[in-house]
Amino acid sequence: MSIRVRELSEALGAEVLDFDPSVPMDTATAREVREIWLQYGILLFRGVDWTLAQHIAFTESFGELHIMPRLATEVPVNLQQHPEIFVVSNIEKDGKPIGVKRAGWGWHSDGEDKRVPNMASMLYGIKTPEVGGDTGFASTYRAYDALPPKTKERLDGKLARFSRVEMHLVNYPNLPPLTEAEKRDRPYVWHPVVRTHPETQRKCLYIGRWAVEIEGIPGDEGRELIDDLTAHISKPEFTYIHKWRPGDVVFWDNRCTQHCAIPYDDSKEDRYMLRTTLEGDTPFHLAEDGRRVESFLVSPLEV
Ligand SMILES: O=C(O)CCC(=O)C(=O)O
Ligand SMILES: [Fe+2]
């Protein structure tokens, strides 16, 4: 089979045409979809009408499913009957949220605050607002490639510290603070700022909204650099902004892209999105001379 695609932007993304992801794929088709996914970083399927089981099955053809951990608070994270499915929604029932509100309002890649971040995520739009509620996607390959040579030299092989504990209330001001037990479960993690993609071997910029420090660069200067790099990643020339329609499925590679739920007035219209997530592997940087730097955790006892 030869799959037809339409490019979504200069930087990344392709819409897969004449393709129904609810139908089980044979091995050759699955291989071809994976190839175009690796090439474009994100794939869009439109007009999808599938069951939860089909959403899960299509996701599983790319890897091992990840179940999002529950929060210590009342906020439901996953569908009760299907813990494989994470709910992003502003809807409340009987005064209680039915999913995570304002999830991902800021540039990030999923699971970047963990030693083993998520390889990929697949978001299905069911109720999508007429105004706002778009999602931005950025190619971190492009962002890395466009850095001045001096900045590349400065960052290649360096690590950045990501901290859920320090950034939780900055990134999720609408959620309750982490409990002491949750904090213990979320130690710091150091990730290579320049990550080598394990399948394409290309380099990408791996920094995001949970990053708080860059190795060897003093406090404020490091934070400024993190802000500059974050702003750099989200420049229009590296991004694609997706305007959702019901029935859209976007499948992104967290290893070489970032995304951002673009803040909007969420008091006006309902937005209901279901996401499946895949397990990943430990990020690494592979230098030209073969030196390899890997992500590692700092245990809470050492913090
Ligand atoms: O709601 C969105 O557009 C994206 C939310 C997000 O960051 C995610 O589902 O990983
Ligand atoms: Fe996300």
C-alpha cells in the first residue's frame, strides 16, 4: 500500500489521506505509517469515528501503552472504565471536573519530567470549540538545526534539570499543590538538552516547561537560556497550529516535537479530548566521538 499524505506546514506534520485508523493494519501498512510518522513528527487523521477499543488498538500498533498515574486529589485523570485513556476537558458534571482542565497550556513534550518520558501520544477530538482550543506543534529537529553553531557547541552533551516539584504550581496554577507523597514520587531528572532521536539518529532540542537549570550555567543565566530556547522552539517557522474539528486524531512523537494547548477562553464552549499515550525510552545524547550521555534521576534523599 502506498499511503498518501498532505503536508501540514513547512516545519512538520502531515495529514494521512484516505486512511481509516479504526481498521486493524497489516504489518506492511503499520511499517509504512511508522515511517511517515518518523518523517513528519506528527500525523493527522480526519473524520475518525471509532470506539475506545479501536483507539487503544491503533495506538498499541506503535508500542506499549502507558497508563497515566492518578493524582492524589479528586481530579479524574483517566476514563474510569478505561484507564488507558486520559481525559483532557474543561467540562464539569455536578460541579466536578470530568478530566484534566487546561492540560498542556505551555510548550512541552509529554512525560519530560520523568526519566523515561513518553514516546508518543495520540489525541482524539470529540468536542472541539468553534473559537480557540487549538494545539500548537513544534519540530525540535528544526529548532536545533537552526541554532547558531556557538549555541550548539555550548549545549551539545549538556544536561538540564527538570523538576515537577518546583514547576507544578507554575504550570498548573489551577491544580492543588502536590502532596508530600507525590513529591517523593517525582524526583529531579537530568536530561540531555540535545537529544539524539533513537530511531532517526537526528538531534533535537530537548528542553521544556519543567526545565529549571542547565548544567554548568549559573541560576539566572541558565533560566534565561531556558526561556530563550523555549521561545526559539515555538517560533512560527518551526511550528504548525492545529485547528481541531470533531473526529480529528493527532499522533505525535514526543522525542522530536513539542506541543502546547494554546490558552483560550474556556468558559464559553465545551472541549472534550481523549488521549492515549505510549511508553518511551531513556533519552540520550550521542556525540560524534561516540560519547554518550543519558538521563538520570536524583533520588529525593539526595535532593
Ligand atoms: O489539549 C491539548 O490540545 C493538548 C493537551 C496536552 O498537552 C496533551 O494531551 O498532552
Ligand atoms: Fe501534552
